[in-house]
Amino acid sequence: MRWWDLDRVMELEEELFPEDAWSRGMFWSELAHARGRDATRHYVVAESGPRLVGYAGLAVFDRTGDVQTIAAARDHWGTGLGARILTDLLTAATAFECREVLLEVRVDNARAQRLYERFGFEPIGIRKGYYQPGNVDALVMRLADPATASTATTVNAETGESASDPVHPANPAASANPANPASATNTANPANPATSVQGTETHG
């Protein structure tokens, strides 16, 4: 994700999260930490032709990754796009040398929870009223070994596990200083060859 993607990101953000959408400034703040030797963020967008159909972001603090946001356009639910984007984040977490990855998911979002479980995430707690203004609890999930998950999990085009708003915290995480920031990616989605996932240009 780069600054020139933000118009399309905000369009999808406001469509999917009308009550608690991130502001443009929040995305700008995250992207400010996504480049250079001290990068602590990895943000990606998924495109189908000229259209932006998904995006996601990872923050890193003290070798712990935190999935900040992940979203897929409604007409791409069930295509495996969510799994492809998550795979990209876990590949980035491995490049950051993360020992674990955390995320929050709505307790009523069973579809997203199934996706995360398939990647090896396990529930570790509940955050009461985390999603506002709906006052919906968040299930906190943890993946202990992102290196294994990022290489062993593939998109299942038949079941097409994908989700929107599985993770959408109110505030981005604080910055960190990992030894090795993630590299940029540009890989095709096997469930939809026309869709590409493109990452931030971070450099070690």
C-alpha cells in the first residue's frame, strides 16, 4: 500500500466499516512506519484490474506481530482473497522475525475465526466491548509460529475462506524497531488469477 492507494482504500474502508472506519490520517500514520531500515509496518492492497478489492496491515513490536486491519470487498468474499492477504502478512511477519502474531476478531464473526484457525491461530482471551459503537466483544487469537503458517497454508479455492472486518482495531499499534523489515510482495491470488496482492516497498 502506498499513499496513492488511499483514495481507493478509504472508499472500501467506509463501505465496509461505516461506524468505525479508520481516518485517512490513521492510514497515513501507519504508512509512515512502513519504509526504510527502521520500518515496523507492512501494508498491502489487492487489486482486480484497476479496482482495489482488499487491503491489510501488520504492525511489529518487540518481535510480536499484530494484524491491524484486513478487509476484502463483499463481492470477493468466498474467493480465497482473505486467505491470500493473510498469507502475505504472515510472510512479512516471518521477514520481521516475529516469534508470534496476534489479532482480534469479532466474537460473532465465525467465518473469519475459521479462516484464522486454519492458519493455526488459537484463541487466548476476550476483550469486552472492543468494537465500538456496537459494543461487540473481540476474541484475541495468537499464532505461535508465523514462519510455518506462512509457508504451509494455501488458499482453498473450493471453500473460499475469506472475510471482511475480521480484524479492525480502533487504534493502530505503537511503533517498534525490528531487526529486519519485510520485503515488498507482488504475488497472484490462485483463487482469482486477475487479483494481485501488492505490498509496501520496505527495505532492509
